[in-house]
Amino acid sequence: MSKLIIANFKSNKNREEYEQWVDIFERGVQKVGEHVAIVLAPPLVNLMFFSNRLMGKKTHPHTSLGVQDISPFPAGSYTGAVGTRNLDGFDVRYAIIGHSERRKYFKETNIDIANKVQEALAAKITPIVCVTKDECAATANAIESSDRKKCVVAFEPIEHIGTGTADTLEDIVKTKEWVTTAFGNVPYIYGGSVSASTDTAILTHASIDGFLVGHACLDPHEFLSLLRQIR
């Protein structure tokens, strides 16, 4: 099974900086094994650029696009929202939903997250649902039981995000039990200060299905170094 590595660029970089990033990424990613599935989630305004530059090419056999958020509403009169209909033609495969920053700064609720999951799945986009330990059960309960098993779940320990230090392997593996109880046997990934310097035992552990990468993906050299360490 491929390890799923999501690059969440958040609200960073302008068009010129992304051009430089992709130039370096294209040259280096060919040294990354095919056992790694890479998802690039740029800001929405840069989605067309990434799509034009990377999709349909043989840059890496398992590189796809994701979005950092989607609207909880279908197409219609929702000024400022970007729904799944707007993503047609960009070959978006994944959507990050319920990220801790969305919950904190945009006051997203579990109902919002459940609606976004439903919208994503209807458009054949895989939801990456982000949870903490405390949010795990309540988030799962808000999502239709038939939809839970179609999600990827990302564990985000708030106390480690942005600190430069990842959680312990013991805690990450233990939390998978919580996720499995709440969501079922779904792909389980970890996000919280993941970088090329993260403990190899974490990056290669068989029970962790991938990683949600934030700050460390902004430097293409560091991101490529991280990708090459994944086993």
C-alpha cells in the first residue's frame, strides 16, 4: 500500500514562488519511490497553475491534487464559496476537511465538516478529515455512518502543530485505536510538525498510512528529502 503524503501549503507563497517550487519539485521527485502517493494542496487561486504544470505528466506516477477546504454547500448562490462543481476539470482527488486552523479561525463545526464530507464524496473527491483525540468521536458521529469508511482521517495533536517537534510514536499509534473505533478501519495519517528530521521510526511505521505536512512542504528541498525517507 502507498504511503499518502499531503503537502498543505496553507496561505503561503505567490505565483512566482510557486513556479520556483514546482521547478525544483519536478527535477527531484523522480528520485522518490512509487510507494509514495503525493498530494499537493495549494491555495485555490494557484490550483490552475499546479494543474497545468503537473497533471497529465510523467513527473511522478502517483502525484495528484488536493484542496485545503471546500464549501459545505452545493453549486448555487453562495458568494465567496468554492464548491466541488467549481473544481471540475482540475482533477482534484482529495480535500482537506476540518483542519484545526479552520476550526479555530473560521469556527467550523462538526456539522459543517459532515456537510463538506458529503459534498466531497458526491463529487468523487476523497475527504481527509482532521481530528484531535477530543474531537474524534464527535466528528465521526456527525458524519453519516456510510460515509465514515470512505474518509482518510488525519490525527492533529494541537500541542505539536507549528512547534517543530512531532508527537511520540507511542501516542500516534495509540490514537489510531481511537480513530478506528470512531470511523472504522480507514486510512490513518499523522499531521503535526512532520519534517525531514522527524524520527525515522515514525516516518516508516507500518501502522501509519501517511502524513499531512504543513511548514516542511514550503521548502521543496526539505519536502523532497522527507519524501525520500518514507518507507
